[in-house]
Amino acid sequence: MMSLASKSSSKNLSHLMLAMAASSMLLLSACNDSNTQADTKKVEKIADLSIFEGCYTVSHDEPAQIKVSQQGGAWVMQMKEPASAKRVWDDAEPLEVIENSDIPQFFSIDPDNVDAVIGRPDRVLVLAHVKPVYANIDPLLDSEYLSYIYKGANTIYRVECDDVNTDILANPHANIVIDNVKETI
């Protein structure tokens, strides 16, 4: 037969075990909530890639040269074909998310000022979207979009997409004649 003290200790021990089990469950559920939040942030980052959907060029008054779109659930890019081609845009090339920690490899901008980065797997082309607030205060940026194309970085402009074939391979300086400068005495 159990003594009164023994019953009380047993009852307290049972309450202690129950409290520890409840605390553990709360801690575990809190950990699961933070993982869910981290997963949600990853999903939000992928959703933010829609900011790249559209066409781009190196100058406001030039036709589109690059098209970024979503095809079959994946992000792709296309380049405009020359006028002699039988189509306007070339075959779609895949794009992938690039981590903000990799930004210094391509751009001289603080990664905290960039919303999203995508690029070709071979990194010949990388596009970054600069936070609008930062683009407005940095005098070196006149666009929210940056491009890195084979070892060179510059701002690019989002323009209307078009299906007009242009000869982007033509030499714009072909008809320019440069005479020797003659000194006059």
C-alpha cells in the first residue's frame, strides 16, 4: 500500500512529465512554424520572378532585344533574331534563380538593394532587379534592371515586347566615312 507522501510524489511527478511533454510539443510546433515561414519566403521569392517578365533593350529608343517569359512553369529568355531569319525570337534558353550572395560576381551593388536575380545556367546573361527605392536614389542607375552579359554589366530598360523583325546584327557604322584630320597652320 502506498503512503500519502508517496501518492503525492507520484502525482507531482505525473504533472511534471505532462508539463514537459506539453512544453516539448510547443517547442517543436514553434520550430515547425519557423520552417513553414522559411518555406513561404522561398515560395515568395520564386513568385517575385514575375518582375522580370517582359522585354528589354539597352536604350529607351531601341526595339526589344531580350524577352523573358514563363513557359511550362519555368523561366526562359529569348534573343531577337536578325531580319534575315524566318522568326522574330530565337529558341528559349532556361533561366534559374541566382542567390543574392552571388551578386558581387556580376554587379557592384550591395545585395541588400536587390529584389531578385535570374540568369542562364552558364551565367553568360544575368538579370537583376534593383529595389525601386534604391534605383531612385543612386545617380548611377537610371533603371531598376541590371544586366550582366558576358563580363560586362550595365543598366537595361524594360520596353514593350514586339514581333517586328529588326536587323540587330547590322553594323550601324557601315556607312560612316572617317576622314583624316588635317592640321591647319
